[in-house]
Amino acid sequence: MERSGTILAEVKKNYGQVMNYVNGRWTASESSQVLDVVNPATGGIIAKVPLSTVGEVEAAIKSAQEAFWEWRSTPPMTRARYLFRLKGLLEEHFEEMSRILVQEEGKTIDESRGEVRRAIENVDAATGMSSQMMGYNLEDITNEVDEECVRQPTGVFCCVAPFNFPAMVPLWFMPYAVACGDTYVIKPSEQVPLTQNKVLELVDEAGFPPGVVNLVNGSKEVVDALLDSPVIRGVSFVGSTSVAKYIYRRAAEKGKRVQCQGGAKNFMVVMPDANLDKTVATLMTSFYGCAGERCLSGSVLLPVGGVYEDLRDNFVEAASKIKVGYGLDESVQMGPVISKKHMERVLSYIEKGQAEGARLLLDGRKVRVEDCPGGNFIGPTVFDEVRPNMTIAKEEIFGPVAAIVRVENLGQAIDIIHSSPYGNAASIFTSSGKWAREFKYKVQCGNIGVNIGIAAPIALFPFGGMKDSFFGDLHGQGGEVVDFFTERKVVISRWF
């Protein structure tokens, strides 16, 4: 793999120790516990991240609480102007953020650019929250009595962010919260703190008042301090189902609003009338984009009837041609998984699939990236002859592993989808409007694709999720965020 001198310089760059951002100031943590931030492609240490203390979390919460009243009293259009400035700065630093993201998370440069673009779109959408915060009224409900419903900011909110989308996920929540008049605390994943560190630099440059947006680095102790704080009014989370359940239960017991996006096992149904060439190309991105580390990735391929053999052969051939390597190389199509620990987890599922009798058609364990021997690379992997009760067909792998389960008809495919405890996403590939309608009408998943491999809603729509893929009532993005981040107050009045 060829690299420019600029890329080599970036590989060697040391970002030093990441700091917290509290009350409009960058502060070094007093904690003696520090973790390495590792480039998953090279294995090199690119930064140090502190595991902040409970006291430091409380200081960030206090800062947000003290900033709240003045910020909620700031006119909504004025609040929006800060977001407009932030959007402009994100555009200005677009390429820099994309490259930081490659180095700390492992995406390809194109995938990173796509994530940063989605993050900016959420800031853009949040600038229009003012109109969505409007209430409603009814005059003369009885004998000169009027009634109105007004929306008001709620207080301090926080998010606990995942490793796989460190730029986008916090911006699913924070811009909407501050647009609605709330203040905010972000806890980035300790594995990937650098992208959010850059976002907060731009928040500072945009001139947000001190305390409106805060960032605290750390791990579970920081999360628990946020969940237990009586000041925090609501929590947003994206991650595994086990952690989602934990956060949902602990935060709800404290009376907080909670939205927790959990894990997934996403099924891709291919009908006999599908356009095979376009379908296979789309499936490559679905199964192997972001190294399979996204909650919308395809996981189980369900060929229906006679399409099975041609789809299988074309799928394996296309997957075998995917170029794996370090994402700063523009020609690379798939990067590494996030860590050695996660790599071992994915490899264990490949071993489990073999042990349970699935046929391994393409073995990603054989991939080698010569100039990055320390990277966490697993190549595209394909299992055939998978039964629905096998582990690789049921459990979330979160890696570049595809399981092919042959089915006879659409009804059987839908039954398999419904047997999963997850309900994040599912897609159908077909030229039939009848089959497409039956699929989107019946399938119990929050995000449905029709000839779409990654059914990712744009910022104006809510990010769906059902069953064990979502815990809460109101989703991120879209109109639901206004209900999540505001209180509705009913005023009944009569003047004598």
C-alpha cells in the first residue's frame, strides 16, 4: 500500500493526553488512571485518555446546571445562531476531522467523510428546532377561559457515546438539546476520544457560553456518576444491548428520560426478481462497510428460492475482491476492527460457526496487510449452509462476517427475522412492489430498507429501533427529539 509523506507524518503524530472541557475551559484530569488511545490499523499509541473522577463529572454537571437558566432564557433564534457558527466550523475542518476519525476508529477515509457529513447534517437540522418548539392554544374553551400548551427547556442532559461513530452519534443529540434550550454533558467512548475533542474545540471557537456544552472523558465510573446525578434530566446512549439495558434501568429508576439504542442482528432478504448486480454491490457496503461495526450492518443474508446459487457465488466473489488496509489510503475499501480484544471476539465467532457445522466459503482470518502488521485486520468472511438456530445467525457479531441462510419464500424469511430478539433494521431486494409492501408492512424493525443495504434515516427522520434494539419511548433525530428535550406546560387562564 502506497502512502504519501503527509500520511506517514500523521501516523507518527502524538496527540498527547486528552483533556476535559468544563465550563468553557480545557482542564487536565487529576485522575492517575490513564488509557492508551490506539490506532487500530497500526497498533500505535496516538493519545492518552484519562478516566476522570466522580468529582470531575460532578463539576461538569454543576457547570451545565449553572449555565441552564441563562441559556434557556436566550431566545431560540439566538441559540440557533451558535449552531450555525458551529456548522460552518465543522465544514471548515471537515477533512481534518475525517482524518482524525480514520486514525482513532479505523474507518476508511470515505467512510469517515460520510460520518462527518452525517454529523454536520444533524447540526444543520437542529438549527431549525425553533419552529418545532412552538406550542398551541385554544381560546374560549368556556366563558372567557383560554387554554394553551407551551414547550419549555427541561434542564441538563447527557450522552454516553459508542466507539463506532464518535463524530456522528453525540451530534444526534447535543445540537437538538442546546437548540431546545437545555445544557449538555458528553461522555465519549474512551477508545475514541479525539474526534469529540475536536468537536468541542469548535464548540469553544463558535463562542457557546461557558457550561452550555461540556465533555468528560472516562469509563463506567463516569457513566454511573451521570446516571445517578439528580441534576441530569435525561440520558441518550448508543451501544450494545446489555449496556443499553443497564443504562435504561439505572437511569429510569432515578426518574430520568432515557433513549438507549442497543444491539442488532440485521437481515437482508433477496427475492428471485432482484437486480443481482446492483444488489450484490449494495450488499458489500452493507455487510463490510465500517468493517461490519455498525448497528445497521447486514449480518444474515436470506436468499429466497432460485436466487440462492447465483447470489451466493456473486456475493463471495465480490467480497473476496474488497481491499483491506489502512483507511488513509484512498484505495482501501475496508479497515480494521477497533481493538485486539474485539478482534478476538470476532474470530471466536468464526470458530464457533465452523464448530456448529456452517460451511466457511471465505475466511477473513487469512487476510494480511503487509505494511501494517500490528493492525486489527479481519477480511470479509462468508458462511454458507447456516441454520437459523446457529450462534452466528442469532448473536450480534459486530464484524465483517456474513451468514447465508437459504429460505423458500418471503413468509419464511419474515418468520426468521421475527425470531430474532433484535429489531433494528431489515432490508428486502426486489423489483416487486407487492413483495416490498408486504415486507415493510409486516417486519417488526425500526428501520426498513427496500433495495437499500444500510437503512440509515437522515437527520429529519427519527432513528428507529424495536425490541432489544431500543429502550425508551422517544428516538434520536427527527421530530421526536423536541418531545425528549422539552417539557410541555399547559396554562389555563381567565381575566376578570
